[in-house]
Amino acid sequence: MTQNIYDNPDFFQGYSQMARSINGLDAAPEWPALKALLPPMQGLNVVDLGCGYGWFCRWASEQGAHSVLGLDVSQKMLDRARSTTSSTNIRYERADLEQLKLPANSFDLAYSSLALHYIKDLPGLFANIHAALNPGSRFVFSIEHPIFMAPRNPGWITDAEGRKSWPVDSYQLEGERVTNWLADGVIKQHRTVGTLFNSLIGAGFSIRHVNEWGPTDAEVQAQPALAEERERPMMMLVSVQR
């Protein structure tokens, strides 16, 4: 079973204070680039894997999706999502993505934001998503970049001239990585870029677009703290097709 860290009171409290938790999609700096990978929502049946507070579910509904299913392992997340959702074409269900069994040929779009790096059996999940999508449909997701997931402690190193570096530790050694982010003992699953994309190909997907996301000049000017994200890729944004 996936670690349910989001129901940890300390983790949930810390997560709830993040800008993207308070202000939604528009507070996520990668959202414009991720949104550009999405097809028009009109009339689509959509599944959001790791829906959190339901921000994307509500956006998809507002954009004309026919139905939206939000799945999350965290009851606290689902409670918040339900309390802030009024659209009747959105439903939320508690589900462990490690054991997910979606019905075949049921969705026109699968979406996931920063959830897949928690999944141990990612090939199994990819196979299930592929089967659940209608032919020609898209799977669009963001995931922590493998380089971001494999740093040496304590992460950033600053030299005598103030230059930052992000030394990578055992990049080729795949498997469990334990971090202390918002709470102690957060378990993530590190895999190389090659393993990630070969798993998608093995499941039957065609790669459409890959974005090793970094902020634009305009985004750094608006939020100077984002300049740090140009030193190494923090996440990948991916679009694949069934």
C-alpha cells in the first residue's frame, strides 16, 4: 500500500500552508506549461490520480468535462475536496494507486500532478491507466524529476563564491528514498529517466511531449525565489497517448 503521508497531521498542516494549497492551480508555477499539454476538456470523461484538494477536478469541470473522477489515498485530502466542490459531475473516491483497478475504456483523459513518485509499482499503474483510456486518449502528468529525487544531503551546496550546486547521490540506484519534507520519513520511489519512459512505452503509450520544467524569465521576475529552480530540473511534465 502507498504510504498515506498526507493523513499525517503534521504533514497535512504543513501542506495546507503551501501557496498551491491555498490558491490552487494558478499558484503552481508549472501550471501554465502543464495546462498547455492538455486537450480541450469539452465532453471528456476525466480521471485525476492523486486529486488532493480537487483543484484540477473543479477546473476540468469548469472547462466543460462531462464527468470527473478524483482519486486519492488521503481521507483528509478528500474531505477538503468534497467541502469545496459543488459541481454534480465530479465525484471523489478513496483509492490506493498501488492497487487501482479502473474499468477498461472508461476515460478520455487521465491526469496526475506530483503523485507518481510515491508509487512503487509504477509499471502496473501505467498498464491499468492504458487499459482504462479510450484509444487515442491522453495521459498527462507531472512528477518529481529523478535528479531532484537523488540529492546528497543536505541538498544544495554553496561554494565560497556563492555558487550553488545540487550534487546527485547514487542516481543509478533505483528504489526507495526517505526524505524529511513537511514531516519525517516521507517515502518516495526513485527511478531513472530511462526507467520511467521505458515503463510508459512498455505499457503501450506513445510519448507526445516531455518538459523538464524550469521557470521562464517572466516567472522569475515575478517570483525571484524561482531562480533557484533553474539550477536543476525539479519536475518533469509529460504527455503520452494511448
